Amino acid sequence: MGKPFKKELQSIKEVFEWACNLEISELKNEVRKFEKNPLLIIGSGGSLSACYFASKLLQSKGQIAKAITPLELLYSKNIINKCSLLFLSSSGRNTDILTSFKNAVTENPLSLNGITLSKNTPLNRLSLNFGLASIIEYENPVGKDGFLATNSLISFFILLNRAFGYEIDHSIALVDKEFSKDLKTFEDKINKDFTFKLLFADWSLPVAIDIESKFSEAALGNVLLSDYRNFGHGRHNWLDKRGSNTAIIALITPEDKELALKTLALIPSNIPVLKIETSTIGSMSSIDLLIKSFYLTDLMGDIQSIDPGRPGVPDYGSKLYHLNYFKFLNKNNEKLEKVAIQRKLGNVSFFGLDEEEKKKWIKASNDYKGKISKQKFSSVVFDYDGTLCHAVDRYFGLKEDISSKLNQLLENNIIIGIATGRGKSIRKDLQRVIDEKYWDKVIIGYYNGGEIGLLGDDNIPEKIFDKNQRLEFLNNKLSEKYNDEIGLKHKRSQLTIELKNNASEEFITDVIKYIYLQNKSEILCVQSDHSIDVIIRPEVSKLNVLNFIKNNLKYSKFETLCFGDKGKFPGNDFELLSHPFSLSVDEVSSDLDSCWNFISGTYKNADKILTYFSQIQIYDGYFKIKL
């Protein structure tokens, strides 16, 4: 089972250089998203060490991040909805990672990401159903690790280090001769029954976690972890009572060297000490110490007469590894039915509410479901980007399964409205997929409802128009202040500010604040995933599409049901989804009487519409939806 550990050590330089030269632009783009929210980094076994390294990298950038195990994630239901999640798994196939990922999907995290060092993993296949999930896969050039994580860890550490913008010191790929001598001296002072007090600080924490993991998993020795100062709070007493069979392993970086040496100077001289030291600083010190620690593992394998790469696993160990525990941990668990409520609560945890508040929200949820389910609808209004069409597919049009459902509604004399921030591109997209005989039943509100027209009317939106003076003033001011940081498009009653992919929340807030500080009355800023629309009030509103339907008696036999994705202010659907019959595929408002999202998990938004479509019963002239 597994590879000989010494053979794995021979591959370190190859893997090091591969990870240094790999193209990682996609990974760099993903990690930028972690700057917006607290991040939980999930890994099991050896990958947990990489999670600790990733958390250190994020913390060094001023970001809140925590490394946790899959089981810890299962018990973190009170905070998952406030966090982004990052899964690290070499193979992307172990039971714990897959179980915790499935659980996380139901808890509505802000985003789901993962990194694997294998291609076509079960984790990636599982993620394809979920819109907030993105798994980046690489192929480790030397294949799978042996029993212990080795070359996969080096890969994770270097790839993460590069992704967060830190430089790589290529000189550390091989262990220096001086450290080899230190290992030999240490070997002469210990035996296979020793316990090791492992001291660390700051950047050496991930390596301390990894040494403990390897020593325990391969039965190489007992390891007791402590940072240098916590060691002074009673943990030193172990040496006094059990010093004859204890050694110290001290991880030392330039930043904590003085503290480490002063601490070690107070240790009784009869206690063997191994200093694993690096001259590199910051994140690279973790990588240097990690590689050196592998040779300590190799030494302990020789002392114990155990190959750390293939120590042998008992039958019960294999059964423990593959134990499927998700179902019995979730018995009588109320979280699956509370996802919709938690979305409404935002940063307030449902599980932290008192019983009366819980009852109020449960009643509101059930009442709204009942109201929607009992109602007949003769018309339906959709937002387009992010609702009918995935944001990433916005230039490719509607998928066949969605356009087929729209044609089915129209065939049964149900009116469809489209309320969008875009212009004529929507008309062209819809004309390609909607049967022409139904074009007079499709109403489009262009530019957030600024212009209304039927699908067959090629004169709307108007090609020639007088620019609005208020918007033109803002266009000039924004162009002057932000120059090439944004794109600007001025339509009749809307100014669209196109954002770059890496636009931060702080930048977006700054732009919106700047607009409002210009003291231009009767304007409103609404936001989508890729732009900010400045619209003229009160003339422009997505509700204009509903009013058009209502004021034309041939369209308004029964109620209108509205669908959107950005129901939370300043999202561009917050007005549309304030309608008393409205459902969101993503963000919701806090209003109890509108804008609920009853789809479990983080499916892609357009797939959520398909889920809603599957609940629709179509009749001649109207439809009902059973939530």
C-alpha cells in the first residue's frame, strides 16, 4: 500500500518546480473573492495542514479565516451562511470532504470553492450542480501520495503562496547539509519511545500541525503541540515529570528566533532539542520548514522501523476512513427546512433566535408558501441575467430547457414579462428562442423598465434619443474621477456603470456614494453582478412591466408572479420582488410578505428557475405553483 517514503522525498524538487511554474490565473481570480467575507477552510488528514497555511496567508492580508475539519463544519451551522468556504483535498474523493460539502450546500454559504490535485474528482462532479461552487483541479505530476501527504502538501503550499501574491524562494527545494547533521545528532539522543514537545509560533503553525499529523498517522511518536508562550503556562511541567523520555522539536523562523532561543536557553540541558530553523521570512518560512520536517519524519520512520509511506492499515482503520455518517448526524435536524428563513435573516442565525421568534418566522414562511400555492397566475415577470440566464452565460442566450418552458407557458396563453437592465440584445436573444407566433404575448421592460415594448417591436428600445441631462452630468463626473476603472454607457433613462471582474465591495460602495454626493435628485442606483445602473426616478422601475400587464385587461385575468435574483437592496430586483407574489432564485429582502427563496442549496440561479418550473402546473390561461 502506498509509495516508499524515501521515494517520495526524491520527488520533492520535481513537484516544487512544477508548482512554481504552473499557470494559476484562475486560482488567483478565485482567491480575490475571499477578501470579501470570512472564510472557513476545510480539509481532513494531511490536507488540514494546507488549510492552516491558507488561513495564515489570509490573516496576513487582514482577512478573517479559520482552518477546520469536515466534522467541525457540520457543527458550524450557525455561521456557515455568513462565510465563504474553501475545500482542500488532494484526491477530492474522501468521505469526509464529500459529506461536509453536501451539508454545506444546504446551509447557504456565501460561496463554495475547492482545490484538488487530481482531475475529474468526485468533488468536482458533485459541485457542477451548484452555482456558487467552483472546484479548481490540477494534476500532481508524480501522482498520488503514499499513506502520508507529502508532495501534495508541497503543491498546495506553493500554489496558495503564489495565488496570494507572495514570491517563491527556489533555494529551499532541497535540504541543506547542516540540517542533515543536526538530524543525525538528534537521532543519537532519542529512541522510539520518546514523546516530543513541539514548539512553534506564527508561520510555523501549519508545519507543527503537519508533524503531529504524520507522527500520529504513521505511529512514529507522541507529539504535544504548544506555541512558545503557551509552553510557559504549565506545559513545561511535562519535562520535569517525564523529561527522561521527552525531547523538544523547535520550529524557528527569523521573526520568532529571539523568543525561541531565550525559551530554549531555559530548558534543562539533559533534554534533547532539535532546532528546525529557516532563514526565510514570512510565508516562505512555512514552506522551508515543511520540507525539512519531511526528513524528520523519514528519520523517525527509520527509528521505528516503519515506512511512513506505507505503514499498513488495519481492517477497522479502513472502515473508520469510509464511515458514512451524514444521515445519522442529521436525524431530527431542522436546518434543511430553515434555509429559506435563514436567507431572510441574513447575518442573524435562525438557531440563535428565541422560540417565539422561531415560531414567527416559521409561520411567515408557511403562510407565504400557502398564499403562493393557492393563487392562480395568468402572467409571469422574470428578471433576465442571473434568473433565466446564468450570469456567466449572459452573452450566449437562454438554454434550451428554459426556453422550452417559456414557449410552453405562452402556448397556454400565459403572458410573459421580462424586466431587464439590458437593451436590444435581450430582444434578439429572445426572438431566437421564442416561437414568433407568441411574440405579442411577451412584454419586455428594457433598461430596468425605462422603455416597454412587445417582443416583436424592433423599434423599442429607440435607437436615437435625447440624453438625460442629469445622467449626462453624472457620466462626465464619473468619467473624470474613475477614468479607466469603470465603463460607462448612457441610455435614455439609465446610466450603466460596468464593473471590472475584480471590483471590490469597497470600490463599488465608493462609486455609489460618490454618485449620491453629487446631489442629483430623483436618481436611484441598483446593482447586478457585473454593473451598477443609475436610473431616473420615478419614471424608471421594473414594476412598469407589471403595470403594463395590469393596465391591459387582455393580459390581467389573474395575478402576476415575479421572479428575480437580486431582491436585497440595492439589488436591481428589489422593487420587482417587493410585489406580494414574488420568488427569488438568490438574494432576498427581509420582508416577511414578499421575496422568498424556497430552493434548497446553492444551485445555479437558472437551475433554480428550472426547479420552480418543475413545481408549476399549467392550465389554459393560467398556472399554479406548488411550493
